[in-house]
Amino acid sequence: MYSRIRDLREDKDMNQTQMAKVLNMSQTGYSKYETGDNDIPTDILISLAEFHKTNVDYILGITDNPIYYKDI
């Protein structure tokens, strides 16, 4: 379900440790979001969307449109 956050991270040529640092968390905690072992809390979900300049619906798989609403 959360393969999009992995894809978005890899598109920026970042590893999990770097992404976790952006979110002020451990690499292990971030990894569990990518694998779906842990649900992503709302505040982290929003931070991910803002960092990747996309929308929450895209990350959650509700839409295939990654356009960030502020870019419209």
C-alpha cells in the first residue's frame, strides 16, 4: 500500500536513513511505513506529501494524480 513513499524517496535518490532524518525519526520507524508494518500517522503523512510536493491522496493510492494542489 505504501510503495509510493518508497518510490517518491527513490526518485529523490534518498535512502531510508536520509528520509527518516527529514522526518525526525529512526530509520527503522520509517522503514515500517514503507513496508506497511505500521500505519503512517497523519502528521507524518502530511509531512511526506509536503516534502515530495504531492498530495496525501496520491500517497494513499486514492488517486494516480501526483500533482500537488498548490501547483495548480
